[in-house]
Amino acid sequence: MHNFKDLKVWQKSIDLAVEVYQAMASLPADEKFGLISQMKRCSVSIPSNIAEGAGRGSNAQFKHFLTIGQGSAFELETQLIVSNRLGLLNDKSANELIDKTEEVQKMIYSLERKLI
């Protein structure tokens, strides 16, 4: 079992989720049950899956949950791109969040490789 709170990738993904929630506050209300909801859910899914995997009994199980978290990170990146192209997020906000999402993706990938 790993202490998920000590993992830098978990800490960064928590920060990312908070920033996504903050960015979503500025989006139009008619997107509340569309992109806003989806982006909030997948942003929280990233650290949640890291934490769940860290609490499992084996590295194989941990790696499985990291893979799920990685999928959520790519889902979030896609939704940020769509939101930007629709003009819901400006280029600066979208690019900052995409950069942070890509950083988390790289960190998850690196951690997965260490668990082999």
C-alpha cells in the first residue's frame, strides 16, 4: 500500500481538479449539465483513481487504477480543447489547464513505468 497523499502526481492532480472547478465557475449556466459537469467529474476522477489504486494491495492493482486515472486525464484534455474551440474558455485559461493536464499525464505514465 502506498501513501497517496505523499505522491506528487496525486498532489498535482488535486491542484488541477481545483483549478478546473474554478474555471468552470465562469462558463455559461446552459453548459452546467454538459461540458461543465463532465470536466468536473473527470478532473476529480484523476486523483480519486490514484488514491484508490494506492490503497490496493498490489502494484498491479495500483497500475490498473493509474491507467483509469490516465484515461480521465486524456478525457479532460479533450474536453478542454473542445471548450476552447467553442469559445467557452479563452486561449490563456485553456492552454494553462491543458499544460497542467499534460504534466499530470506524464507523471502518471512515469509512475506506471516504475511499478512494472
